[in-house]
Amino acid sequence: MLDFEWLTPSTVAEACQLAAQHGEEARFMAGGTALMLALRQRLVTPQAVISLAGISELRGLTWDATRGLRIGALTLHDELAQHPAVASHYPMLTHLARHMANPQVRHQGTVGGNLCYGDPSTDPPTGLLVWNAEVEIANAQRSRRLPLRDFLVDYFTTALAPDELLVAVHLPPPSAYTCSRYARHMRTAAEHRPLATVATVAIVNQGQCDEMRLAVGASSVVPRRLTTAEDVLTGRVPTAALVAQAADAAANELDALDDARGSAEFRRAMVRVTVWRELSALFELPDSQ
């Protein structure tokens, strides 16, 4: 059995002070779905575990028509899946949260913990990127906001400093002409970790795509927006030919992983077909290629 000190701060400032005091020997615990596995496998052996469960500042999921959606870091994936404002204004996130991982993770894991873990093969980072999400980060002295695209730095690495804590995720209110979709490609039906994730958000007014956002995850070191593919459709009336061109651009732009789960060539092929299918459905185009 591992021997560590169990710490229970009641404020963000107190939690950050404890993290600064213990340095690399401490680990934050939110839902614990990833940390408990790492502890059991001896991948981490902290001298202190800082529980965030008692910090009310990290809880709550609120919607405002002017400010948009605030997702507290301790929001459970299932809470995101069940919230009526999310279903009304960000329906793609409802679909994402209802289908990610497994029921145990959805009812125990938190949105903030997921993002801080930095695993590229999870769903929330890809889905949040296309909503222009920002993360609210704090330490004992100050707080700051950072675009999610800048927060996701590398494989299992984020922009958090050792004494910082993710407090909330903020999404701006969507346009009235927004449509969105999310898909995950699984290598086998029995797996919970996708091989590729594709998130799309488009602002379509009178048939023209005024803005296109497309993000791909799980097939690269970090989820990323694919701007070359977005540019194919932005400012144009979507057609089957343009969607096929955007899918090709996405596959070519992707800096694909090459590992035991799938070669870079295979991942690019799966991204190409998944992007094509999702864009075709998003714009209600004929299902042909």
C-alpha cells in the first residue's frame, strides 16, 4: 500500500498553496478516475494527495445568454450530459458526454480533471476546441484565462504551472445559425478509447458557411483545429465536392501518431472518412463518395 498524506483544502487558494509547498511530490485529485489507476500501477508515488472535493468554487454549471456557458472544473461528465442548457445551446457536447468512456467514468470523472490529465485519446478536449473554449486557471495570488488550444501543450502535458489549478471552462454563446456534430472512431466495438475524434461547428446562414471550425483528436499528440480544412468551406456554399476536399485537407494536415494502436497512414485514412461523413451530415449533403 502506498503511504501518502491526504490533504483537504476548502478553497482554491489553499489548494494552490499546498501544491506549491509540496511541489512535485503532490498530486491533485478531482474525480480520481485517472489518478487511482496511476496509483495502483505505481506510475506515480506522491507523498501528498490534495483532494479538491471540498472546494465549492470548482463546482457548478451555469448558462448566461451574454457570457455563455461556465463549466466548473469538478463538473461530472454525466452532469454535462444531463444539463438542459447544454442540450439547448451546445447539443454536440451533450452527445459527446453521453457516449464517452463508460458509465463509471461518466458518473465519477470530471471535466477539469480530464483536461488536466492531457490524454489525447479522450473526448472532451476535441469537442470543446470547436466552441472556442477558454480555461480559467488560478494559483494562490491570481487567476488567468487561456484559450484551450494553448492549454493543450503536448502528450499528457498542459500549460499549468506546478502551483496552478484549473478552475473552470468557459464557452462563448453560440450564434443562432450554429450547427454542430461529434464523432469518435473506435478500433473495435469493445474499446472505450477512440482512435480518432472529430468535432465540427459551422455557422450557416442562407445556405452559406460563414464560419467553419473542425478539430481532430486521439490521432495526434494533442487535439488540434485543422485550419486548412476549415478554410476550404469558410465563406462558401457547401457541396459534396467541397466536403470531400475538406476531408482530404484534414487528413493531409493531421500530424498523425504512429503507434501500436494504429499507423499514421491508417489514422489519416480514418480521419479522412470520418471528417467526410460528419461534414456531409452537418450540411445535409448526399451520402456519396
